[in-house]
Amino acid sequence: MATYYIKHKQTGEILFSDDCYSIDQCLMQAVRRGVLLNNADLTDLELNDANLGGGKLEGAVFWNSNLSGAILSGAKLKNADFYAADLRDALLSNADLSGADFKNAILYRAQLRNTNLSGANFNYAKLCRANFTGARLEFADFRQSDWHLSLGKSAGGCDSAFYYDSDLEDSD
């Protein structure tokens, strides 16, 4: 067991610390306790299958982090930065991701049902089979996003995402 620290992305202020077996365990513990983790620096972390549902992580930075299979449902992630993050099979339903940045992120099979994605940036994101059913997408930017496999071949519906009952007005 070691002491792990979750710090503010700009000031370096410690937002949470505890003795844990891993950083993902420490982060999940902070979320379970309702700790405010706004603007947390969560860069380059292995958070696959982490349960961060309901977390207060507005403005958090997840650059290059592995969040595959993570649960972020109901989380407050307004203006969070997921640059080049791996969100394959992540559950993001009912989360507030307004203004979030997903540039170069991988969101294959991600569940974004009923999620607020207003003003979100998906430039160059990989969105194969992502589910946007009921999502708020006004002013979301999908320029240069990839709905195909990297080889350019369609794979059983990979070239389409689910937008049923989604507001696509004013999205690019």
C-alpha cells in the first residue's frame, strides 16, 4: 500500500490523498466519498473499469488515460479534457460533459445515452458504434471524427452511430 495524491492541474494543490493499493482505487474512493475533484490532473492513468459514476470532476484532465470499460454515468465532467484518452466501452450515460474535449479520443462502443454533450469537441475522435441516443449535442463539433475502423472498412454498422432522439441542431 502507498500514499497516492490527486492534485489540481494548475496549482498542484492536493485535492485528495489516501493510502491505497493503486491510483484507480484511490480515485474511486474519493468519488465514493463525494470529494470535489474539479480540475484534477488525471493524466496518463490506467483507469480501465474504474467506477467514477456520479463523480465531481469538472475540468479534470484525462490526457492519454485508459478509461476503457470505466463507469462515468451521472458524473459532472463539464469542460473535462479527454485528449487521446481511451474510452472504449465506457459508460457515460446521463453525465454532464458539456464543453468536454474528446480530441483524438477513442470512444468505440461508448455509451453516451442521455448525456449533455453541448459544445463538446470530438475532432479526430474515433466513434465506432458509440451510442448517442437522447444526447444533447448542440454546438458539438464532430469535424474529422472517424466513424470507421482505422483500415477504412465498415465493420457491421461501424460507420454509423446511434442518434435516436438526439438534438443535432447546430452541431458540426
